[in-house]
Amino acid sequence: MSEKNYKLTKKDRLTVFWRSQFLQASWNFERMQNVGWAYAMIPALKKLYTTKEDRAQALKRHLEFFNTHPYLAAPVLGVTLTLEEERAAGRDIDNAAIQGVKIGMMGPLAGVGDPIFWGTLRPVLGAFAASLALSKNYLGPIIFFLAWNLIRMAFLWYSQELGYVQGGNIAQNLSGGLMQKLTQGASVLGMFIMGVLVPRWTNMNFPMVLSRVDVDPQDMVNFQAVADAANEGVVSGDMLKNVVTEIQSGLSIEPQQVTTIQNTLDSLLPGIAPLLLTLLCIWLLRKKVSPITIIFGLFVVGIIGYVLGIFG
């Protein structure tokens, strides 16, 4: 068999890449992603094997059980393409060897995709897009759709090519500490960014009054002089300028200085209330409290606090 017949071109690999977008389209409870996997491999198998029997045998071995994170299947695809090339070229690679590599890689990779894609990248992009949407910017959902799919498809293609070029060596790299470090780093980065977004997403107000103190007339803006001048029709620009200067200098515009719970919290650490509420919800989730229970609990506490004047 000539090299031309068993060497996959970039066009062949691109076809496999496009078909891998449908990896989960035929997901089933028995063998999970096997049908989508076999569908992605068909163009390569047709190129590498010429007889009907060889193609049928190749397709059959790729209908075995397969399941991993849908995006982290790409490097496994790349490695498998290399193994199929070598088998078609006559190397002693049996069905068990190819299936063993797939199973050996899909396990470690399955736990990597969740913290990177679902736990970090998607929440961060979603939070950014949602903040734009909340400010009535129509670009929010468009940016999310474009950015997410560009990142996703670029990762699928380049990780498939990495698996194809590295071949079996990539399995050794992934079995080391690289994946653990990558997962931990992505988790830390995701928690950091989501922590920064907490005050932007969560608004809490505590209008309950703690104290009322009468302000000394000398520490107040003299609005009465402006009102008297307005009645006489002699208000000047200098008078208005003086009022603005007095306000900027910190003079009070109210006869009483009112201190609320919110003022006290803001003076200690702005955004501390939303942060504490988020940490409380995380703690309850770790204690196996149902998210539905937490949501209804927040509703009840919020309604009671509003009635009592604690929350605004």
C-alpha cells in the first residue's frame, strides 16, 4: 500500500474535525458517544482502507464504548488518527491497542474539561455578556455566541492536531502532573474572576437607620440665602458657584446626618454583604443543602427583611 493511501492530509483531518462537532448528537446510554465518534472517523477510515471488509472492521472497533468531555475528545481523535495511519501502513497495531489508548486517554481528560470550560471559561464569558445585556447593550449575547464558539472550535482543531502530531507520546504527557496543574489553575482563576463579579451581579441594600444626628447650621449649605435671593430676583452666578463649592467641601445638605446599616458596611468594605451572602450559599451547597431550598430561603428572608425595614 503506498504512502499516499495511508497518509491523511490536512483536508482529511479537517473533515474529521467538522464531523466531531456532532459527537454528542447520537449519545446513548449503552455506549454513550460511540456513534458520534464513529461518524467523525468515517472519512479517515474511507481514506486509509480500500476494501469493504477493512472499512467495516475499522468502523466496528470505533463503535465500542467511548465517553469523555465533548471538547477534550479532540486530542483523542488526533492520536487515534495516527494509530489508524500506522495500522493501515502495516504496523502491528491491533484493535485492543487502539481501544486501549482511547480508554486510557478519555478517563483523565473527562475531568479536565468541566473546570476549564464549564467552571471557568463559560461563566466568565457569560458574566461579561450578561453585564452588557443588563446595561441594555445588544452586543452582549452576540459577543458571547461568537467568542464561545471561536474559542471552542479553535481548541478542538488545535488539540486534534496536537494529538495527531504527537501520536502516542501525548498520552504520557497527559498522564503526568500537567493535567492536574492545568485543572487546579483553571479552577483558581475561575473562582477569582467570579469573586470579582459578585458585587456587580449582586445588589444588597440595608436602609435601616442606626442613628440620626442634628447637623450644626455652620456645617450646612446655606440654601436659604439662595432662596431669598431668588425671591428678590438677584440670584447671581457667584452664589450658585459658592453653593457648589460648599457641597464639594463636604458641607451637609440635610439638617440631620442619618447613618444606616448600608453606610456602615460601605465604610468598612464596599461589597462585603454580597460577598458574605455568596460564601454562605457556597457553604450551604457544600453541606448538601438543595439549591431549591437555598433559593426559597433567600426569598423568605428577603420578604421578612423588607417588611421589617432591614432590606431595601
